[in-house]
Amino acid sequence: ELKRGTGRGGGAASDRMLGFLKEPVVVTAKINVSLVALTVMGLMSRLWRLCYPRAVVFDEVYYGQFVSLYMKRIFFVDDSGPPFGHMLLALGGYLGGFDGNFLWNRIGAEYSINVPVWTLRLLPALAGALCVPLAYQILAELHFSHCAALGAALLILLENSLITQSRFMLLESILIFFILLAVLSYLKFYNLQKHSSFSGSWWFWLLLTGVACSCAVGVKYMGLFTYMLLLATAGLHFWHMIGDQNLSNVSLLCHFLARALALIIIPMGLYLSFFYVHLALLYRSGPHDQIMTSAFQASLEGGLARITQGQPLEVAYGSQITLRNVLGKPMQCWLHSHTNTYPIRYENGRGSSHQQQVTCYPFKDVNNWWIVKDPGMQQLVVSNPPRPVRHGHIVQLVHGITTRYLNTHDVAAPLSPHSQEVSCYIDYNISMPAQNLWRVEIVNRESDTDVWKTILSEVRFVHVNTSAVLKLSGASLPEWGYRQLEVVGEKLSKGYHQSMLWNVEEHRYGKSQEQKEREVELHSPTQMDISKNLSFMAKFTELQWKILTLKNEDTEHKYSSSALDWITMDTNIAYWLHPTSGAQIHLLGNVATWASANAAALLYLCLSLWYLLRRRRRIYDIPEDAWQLWMAAGGICGGGWAVNYLPFFLMEKTLFLYHYLPAVTFQILLIPVVLQHLSDHLCRELWAG
Amino acid sequence: MAPPSPPAPLPPAGRARSQRRVPWRRRRSSPSRPALRARRLRAPHGRDCIPRRAPRPAALRPSMRRARRGAARGGCPRMPPRQREPRRGPGAPPRPAPPAATRPAALALVTLLSFASRFHRLREPPHVCWDETHFGKMGSYYINRTFFFDVHPPLGKMLIGLAGYLSGYDGTFPFQKPGDRYEQHNYVGMRGFCAFLGSCLVPFAYLTVLELSKSLPAALLTAFILIFDTGCITLSQYILLDPILMFFLMGAVLSMVKCNSCADRPFSASWWFWLSLTGVSLAGAMGVKFVGLFVVLLVGLNTIYDLWDLLGNLSLSLVMFGKHLLARVLCLIFLPLALYTAMFAVHFAVLNRSGPGDGFFSSAFQSQLIGNNLHNVSVPEHLAYGSVVTMKNLRMAGGYLHSHWHLYPEGVGARQQQVTAYLHKDLNNLWIIKKHDSDTDLSDPSSPVEFVRHGDIIRLEHKETSRNLHSHQHEAPLTRKHFQVTGYGINGTGDSNDFWRIEVVGRRTGQLIKVLRSQVRLTHVATGCVLGSSGKTLPKWGWEQVEVTCTPYLKETPNSLWNFEDHINPKLPNISLDVLKPSFAEILLESHMVMIRGNSGLKPKDNEVTSKPWHWPINYQGLRFSGVNETDYRVYLLGNPVIWWLNLVTIGLYLLITVATAVALKRGVQLTSELKELSRVVLHAGGQITLGWLLHYLPFFMMGRVLYFHHYFPAMLFSSMLTGITWDALLKFCAGFLSPSTTARKVYGGGFLALVLLILYSFYLFHPLSYGMIGPMASHPSSPMAGLRWMDSWEF
């Protein structure tokens, strides 16, 4: 569509209504045949035998599970990037009528009959194919010759790493497509700028730049690099406009606002909308629920929502609650106690209080229930009307099953000797008094009289005697503690950390004063009736934050590589191996292309430096317009390569060869640029001289 | 590494005394000066001062005439009349240079105040505060000449040691933990030295701003901000690296700025002086902490800009340009490098006794240290069966082959005993060499000695746990491409996966293996992989020791080579060995590798509250230097919040002003000469300082290591200078709108005075943070800090 050359209709004649009666309707179309041919070849190379192999190839095993979850509308969190790319892949599944029933567990597993392999791989392949005409157009818009543009497109067409990456259900080809589209639209827009500002096509290309940028960012965060490059370019171009005295201040302001709208506001809005659709599609609870806060979980259908539905909102004296640690690392867990005591002596010889263990337990259990008690009263039931607990109130926490009080004292914790041990108090009559008063501090309160709310309030428990704060240390206790997580009283609490925050997850108003009855009550499921809904922005903020901060363990993959390996192509990735025939698919660059791209980049750098230094001494080797051309092409192609490549040296995550593909695409575009420059200027001089 | 050690980046300033007076005096008398000032002074309103040499304008406006009278009264066009007490309020917006006596007086005043504020209550508290436990200890190591290892380069600690030595501290205090009382030990010398350097920051910043903005009020404002910032005071009062670093850093900045001002007289004596002083300060900054790199970057960018400018100057021949280039290469690259190397030479020359840092270094290096078990070592020369040995990895900062009773956790390869590389000397590093096919007790004195030969197949038994070194085709814990190495078997009985072929690099079959000298490779017989250390730190379950793997890739790297270090075999005679003496270059390289590895090893632990870079400019949270409870003497490192928030606001303000100015200039708005001068200061001087701030702040966002609040202080210096420059320019600009010069002066003076009073009052409020608090916490109404805990995150 976009790349179909310029189609010009005889529509100019249609200004008169009945014109067709006087003159024949003539439609003339100018079609760039080479461009069409390139597109067709691109499609052929990417789509040919798309279904082969009919087995899970490399990262399809990773993205596939998300496609399945989309089909089943089950919520998930993927820390590898924003959801737009996943959604596009899922769109492929949707078009093919995929029901999501496939177990994505192993590379090389045969697809079952219900998996629409062709449609799943179609979108990435199309995106990869369209990169070929895009490359042609970009060079043409940079004012390079048809020949150079043709060369660029051919190089992209024949780059086997790009072909490999496009033919499977992977995101890189989609990313590269949007990146190139953004660059092309910006160039089109910029070239229209001189003659027809604010015309329809000017607006079209400007808006398309913004849209393509946000799509690129939405597919993978790597898209940010190109977005930044284009923003910088637009900023530079606008800076030149500021210096243009012919433009009035008002029109300058209009230009600025148009750019801000198209390049900043619209991309942000689109980015938000990706999340909106993502959250709208995925409304069922699923395997990743536990990463999210209780409030978020409660907004999903099934899972926690089923349990918490209809709980009383305000925690009152006598409430029976479970307390979940807000941090959720190393795993989500609830404050827990059981009848076992701390060993009198630890392995390293230190002593303990020998009181009842308090831990954080990663599974739902009846021992996770605690009762909020007013220190001044004996009763463990909610009075009528309930007396809500507010910020700053002092409470005691009674363990539901054992009826012991949560306690901490100046005894070193089992694994974190700098912190205090937390226990459920047992009176051994050894002049170690109970210290079981805790002050409730609601951290996310709006006022100092806020009521402690189920799920919503994040609470710190500050020990009244020692000012220690109840904290999850993250360490896992040895055998005597059943490998549950250690809970300590942090004396020197350095600011706020989520490991010190707790929120009420399950909650009901206790009714039974008798211990036996209460046990029955604790074992029974909660049931009541209020529902809470988070606003979209709250959900978005939380999900975005989790995506950015969730870290998978830093493990080295068999085929991971370092950024330096990529230029020299010292690495490859085996994507697939046929179990019997030994047929294989590897991701590997085209050696000739990569080597010449490296040479082109090096040559470009040296030549630019040479010109630059000489120009500084007022020696002009090439005409001014050729210089402008050279700099613009370098800024886009060389700059694109640099911004998509160099940041990887600073990253600590596991890297693969495919991370280099966007960069190498730009680097390949540099080859015809340098070649044409050489032939136009240097070689001509040589021949002439 | 001791966990509480905070790494710190900091910048300090350069050579103090000599430059304090010379520079501007000379400048004023330089020939180019009057012309420049003339341009600056010719203003449409306010007092104008028209130098005699400048061409007289055709018609003078009334205001100018008034100004001229003023000038006449002042007696000299270069030194216009004195309008008011110079220290307090500067005069009218187009304020010319103050009278000759003002500047030295102002400098003397700020220097005095600075020293007074830093040396006040220097002895308090008389116990070890915060990181004094590290740096004081390291100073003692220098005095005792004991070798140690630290992640920072040696200069700062050497200077601390020197200061202690000169002030009569004998190096006997153990500096065990914060809170230990010094008792009779003389610690004031070391603290005084740091306080002295910390005090120099103020005059340095003052001179830098004066040089950049040519405005006394701007310089004074900067100086007041730094003098009365509680954070800067606290950080200067203890035995820490930060004041030293900041001293060199500010020194480099000042010399750079001075040198730029000398650009009109290249190759003059003062030009050379400032240029080489820049180089010296750079070496100093780098030599204290690696964050000194940021100031090197700043100076580097400035130099490139400078050279670019010179290159564009066509009146300068290429030969001259070459001279400029060479001079800079000499002073800013070779000189600092030479000094930097020299300080390492001194470091290694001073520390010649074995100490706690030995294990981090190679066997060859250790043999240089008096008291090390490898110094003048005498061990059995050739390896024999039954010998007890330690094996050290040959990579830079490689560890000893180590094992302990703990198993690999669930899900990490096979659940067998861990084998790691460990940097410290430890009993668990001992292994026994056994034959692969017989388990005869070789320690039996009657059995004959049998030497191990190149190509033999052996079994290595861990002495403490009696398990064999074992490998199999499970993924290694971190390097997934390699195989896992474990300890396997009971009491030495294992399986065929315990067999290793021992090979010496560059030898043939049958030759004997020499302790220390032979570089050995252990090949796993069953899988063909080679024992190596990947250099990656294992997570908590592996006690943060280094991963050991068996690599199937047979690339010859030091990672997969080992040497035998200790060798115990009672049946063999001990022979004295001269281990190959490493060259200085090797030692230098090795120590840097060790430092870099140490630095990257300082990772934050899970669930530990760490300081984030975005906390810093907003003064979100400080550091406890001393004391926790009500009865303790408490010192809390926290910036004066009023000053810090002023700095923060100013950065935003500066950005706005810069954008507005740049756009106005680009749009070709006609500015008065006065505004032109103002815009030059804002864009050029302010830009340089902002660049410094960015360079000292942004990189922290990308650092993976543990960060602390005090890392921000170098950036804070730049931020304070920016505040001085920006507010001065802003007040001048506002005053410029008010035509009667008296009103303008009032606005300008009033604004300036208000800022200074604000700073003074906030210092009065917050000074107990630096000078110590005893008594109830801030939450209690009777505390001196009552009501001042403006943010919940502050802990006082």
C-alpha cells in the first residue's frame, strides 16, 4: 500500500460534477515496477514454506505460551516487554481460530492439529517482507539514486538472518518493520516540510511517524532507541527552523505544537491504549497473579477475587485477617506461625528465645490467620458496631490457631543477627516479659485518621517497645523452620522498603469467642460481599512497574552472546533441529553483507572525520549539498546502528544475536550510501585526476 | 569484603594556597582585560563605566552620564564606585568589578568561615564513625606497612596514613567497628587533614564561579551555600575518602577554568601552570576513587571543545595547533598517567608485609610480601602422590579451588557438594592428590615417594570433606554452556567421573610438575572438559564465592589454568624457590583487575534497603554516621534541606532560562550588551557547570553496585555552583527591567540578601545534624530537632 509508488488518478478532472460526460475518465497510474518486484520477492522469500517446520522453533516456545493465554483470556506478566507485540502474535492466532490448547514446553515439539501455524507466523513474515521496500524508500527519501536504493533493498532481501527471524513467531521482524516505517515516515514528512507544511500528506506522515514509533516501543523496549533518535533529529530540524527569521513566531509555535502532538502525546496515548486492550482482553486470573498486589488480583476474575469477594472493607478490632507481604520477593507469602519453637541453640552456637516460630509462608494455610486485638480488652470478636482500626492505633496480633501473641524482643533473629527475633510469645517464666504491642502505620494513607482497609492499605507494624519494624528478611530458614521464610524485627529501619509492608488479604469479622468454635470458623472459607475495582491507570501503573522491575534470574543461556561477538558474527543460535533427519535451522548472518556493512561503517566514520577536520580548516572536499546528504544519511543509518547497538554494552541482561538485528539493518543501509558517495566523489576525482 | 563498606565517589579540589591570590590580580592587569570589561560595562541603564581607552559613544544618555560621574568618583574606570557593603549585597545589576580590596577580603572571609565550620567540634564524637572503620584501618595498614586489598586506588588512604603518621598516630588502633572509642589514640591528625581538604572546597568553588561568571555575588552565594551545608560539613569532618576526592576534583575544575581564562596567552607561564595543575589534580582524583573518571571526562570534553575551537581558527597555523595538541597530551594524559603509576609504585613499596589482602593476588605477587607463606618459600619442589596442596586459578584475581560441606541447591545441577573458587586462604582450600586407581594410604611413611608426572590421571580429594573433585554432564550453575563441578563420593570412594588428567602447559609426557612454577591444566577424563573458574559470583547459596566449571571449549585462557601454591608432603625435602618475580606493569594490571572485580562484586542484597540515585537531589534520606538511640551522640549526614531544595529548583530554573535564552538568540532577538554578557554567562559558564553535574550524577543510574547517599556530593558541588551563577544572572535580569538604578539595585541587593539570610537561618536550624545531637529524637518536642523532620524518611 504505502510503498506502491505514487498512484495518480485523473481525478483532477472530477472537480466538475458531470465532467465525465465531456471528457473520458482516464486513470493513469505510475507504478515503480522495481519496487513492486522487490516487494513480491520479499514476500516470496519470507512466506515460502512458512509452515515448515511444523514444530516449535526456538523462542516460539516462549511467545507461544502468551498467545495461548490471550486465547484463553488469562492474565500474565511478561517482563521482556510491553504487550503490543504479544497481542499482534495473538491476533495471528485469533485469525487462524486458535483455541490456545497447546502445551508450549519444549523446542522441537510437533504442533498439534489445532495450532494454525501459518497464521501464527504470517504477521512476522509479512512485516519482514515489507522491510525490503521500506529500505528502498528510505534511501530514495534520503535523495540517493535509484541504484543505491535498489542495492539497499536487495541487501535486506538477501540477509539470511533477517529471513530466519521473520519466518517464525518472533517479534524482531515486527520491531524492525515499525522502526523502518517510523524512519521512512519522518523522512517523507521532512521532505514535505519545505514546500507544503500542514498539508494533508504532511500531517499523514507526521502522525504516522508517531504511530510507528509507539508501535515499535510497544513491541519491544528496544524501539525506544530509534524513537529517541527520531526525536533528536526532529529536535535538531526544529532548532534550524527557529533560526529561520522568515517564519513568524506564531507559525513556529504551530509547528512546535504539531510535532509535540504527533511525536509525544499521540505515542504516549497509543502506548497506554496497548495496555488498555491488554488488560481488557485478559480478565481471568492465571499463573502470574501472585506477582501482583492483592488489589490487582482481586480485580481479576477467579483466583483471589473469588475469595475476597464480599469481604468487609474496614479492619476492626476482632477481625480475622491474613497478612501478605507486599514485596512478593523471593515469593509471595503470608505471615505465619505454627506450634514449633525456635531451637534452643542454632547450628552456629547462638541461642534463641525458644519461643514459637513466626515465619512467612508461601502457601495458603489456616495457620496464616491472625486476629486483631485491642490491648485494652479481652474479647476476640468484633463488637457491634465494629470499631475500625486506624492509622497509629496500637494493637496486638493473636495467632488464630495457637492463640499466642505476636512478639519481638532483643534476641538476634536466626539468620539475620542484626535484627530482632519475632516469635509468638510463650511465657516460660524466666523474666522475659511479653512485648506484644504493635503500632499500625498505614503507609499509603491519605490522612492521619485513615481506617485500615482490606487489600488496599499497606501497613507497617512498628513494635512499641523497641521501634523495630516487622520485616520479611528474604532468607529461608533451615530444616527446623521447614524452609519457610524468615520474619524479623528490623531495628534500624532505613526508610521504607516493601519488605516491611503488609496488607490484609483475606478478612472476616470474627464471631466466636470460644477457641474451639473459632478454629472451625478459621477453617471455613470467607464469604461476604463488597467488590473493589481498580481504575485503569492504577492497574497500568502497577503492571508497567512490574514489567520494568521484574527480573528473571540472570542465567546464561547456551546460545547467549556478548555484544562484541555480534559484529564479528562470532556467535549463532541453533533455532531448531529435526530429531531424526538432522535438518537444522540456524540464525546466522550473511557473512558477505555483515563484513561489508562493518567496512562501510568504518569507512563512513573515517571519511566523516576527515571531512569534518578539513572543513574546520575551511577546506571543502565535496560540494555543500553532497555534504548535507552525507551527514543526513549517516545520521539516520549510522546513527540508527549506533543507538540500536551501543546501549547493549551497558546492559546486564542475557543477550542474543537477534538483539543485533535492528542495528544491523541500519548498518546494511549504510553500504549503498558509502558506495554511492565513493563513486560520485572520490572515484570520479581519481579517474579525472 | 566487609559489608558496610560504602564505596564513594567524590571529587575534590586542587592545589590550594598558591592560586588563591594570584589569578585575578594578574588578570586585571592583563592588557586584554580593559577592552573586555568595557564591552561589559556599556549598558543602556544603570551605572556605566566607560574606560578611557574605549571609543566614546557619540551621545551619552542621562543615565550614562550619571554613571560616568560615578566612575569619576571611583577614580578608575576599571574599578567603579563602591555602592554598598560588598559582602552583603552587590550593587546594581550592571555591577562592575568591586574595588580592589573587596575580592581578597571576600576570599579571606569565605575561607575563614569554611575552616571555622569544618574544624568546629572536630574531635567529637571521640569514637569511630561510620566508614572511618575502613579508611582509618587502611591508614593504619600503611603505617604498619601491612598489605591489604581495597576496591579504591591507594592515594586517598596513603594520604590518610601519612597524615596520621605525621600527627603522631602509631597505627595501633584496630578500628574494628563504628562506635569504638579512640581512647588515647591520636585520631585528630587524620580528621584534621580531611577537614583541611574539605575546607578548601569552598574557596575553590568561590574562585571557580568568580572566574566563570566574573560576578562577586555569584561567587559569594556559592561559597555560602557550601559553607552552610550540613552535609558538606559532616562529610569533611571524618576520616573518609570523600573530602580528599572532592578536593582533587574541585582542584581540577578550578585549574581547568583558570586555564581557559588564560587562553588568550597560550604557552605563558601561568597557562602552563594551570594546565599542568589540571593534570596533577586529575591524577589525584583518579588516585582516590575511580569516580574521579567523571572529572577526567569533564576535562576531556572541555579540552576537545577547546581544540576544536583552535582548529577553526585559521590564523593559527597547523604547526601551532600541533603544539597546542601536544601540550595538552603531555599535561592532561602523560602527566596524570605518570603520577597515577607513581602512586601505585609508592603503594607497593610501602606495603611490603603480608596482610589480609594477600589471597586476592597471584602466587607470584604474594611471594613479594614479607611474612607471606610464599615469601622466600621453601616447599617440596615436585608434586608427588599424597601431597596436600592448594590450587590457585591463574586468571587475574582468581581464587583457590575450594569446597565445603554445603550442597548445590535444588534445581542447580546435581544435588552434590559445591566446588567453588575462594579468594581467601582457608583450610577448605586443601586437596590431596591421589592415584586414580588405588586408594592406598600414601601418608604411610614407609611407602615410597611417587611423583606426579605430566599426563598422569589423578584424583583430587578434598581434605576436609573427603570428597573427590567430580564433574559430569549437568549444566554449571551460572555458565550454562559449561559442566557442573562437584564434590562426590564418600571417604574418597567415588566413580570414574572423578578422574582428571593433569597436564603442564608446554611440556611433554613424563615430566615432573613443579610447585608454583608449572601452569597446570586439569582435563576431565570422561567428558574431555577442562577445569576452570568462570569468574562469576555465585548467589547467596554459594556464599558469594566464585563459580568453578568444567569447560568443554578448549580455548587456552588463564581461566582454565591453575598453579599449585601450598604443598605439604613430609616425605619430601623442602627446597627454597625463587618464584618468578612479577614486573611492576604486571602488578599494576593485576591490582586493577582485582579492584574492578571487587567493585562489581558490591551488589545490593535482596530485601536490603538501598539508596537510589533519584533519592539524592531531593535529600530523601541521609546516612547515620554515629549513634542510634536517645542517649547516643548522634551525627547524621544529611544535606541542609533548604539549600538542597534550592539547588534542585535552580536546576529546573536554569533549564528554563537556558532554553529561553538560546531560543531568543537563535531567533535573532537584539539584546543589549549587558544582556549579551548575561546570556554568555548563563549559556557558557552555566553550561560547563551543568555538564559537570550531569557527568557526576547520571552515570550512577547505570551502576549495578551498591550506592550510597554520599555518592551525590561531587555532583552537589556543581549544583551549588550552578545555583550561584543562575540566581545572580536571574536577579540581574529582573533588576534590569527596573529602570531607576536605585530600585534595580534594591531589588538585586534585596534578593541576594534574602537568599543568604535563608541559607544562614536554615543552617541555624539544622546545624545539630553535623555537630552532633544528644537527647530525645526529633519526634519528641524537647529535641533540638523537634519539628524539623520534614520528611518521614529522615532518621533523626
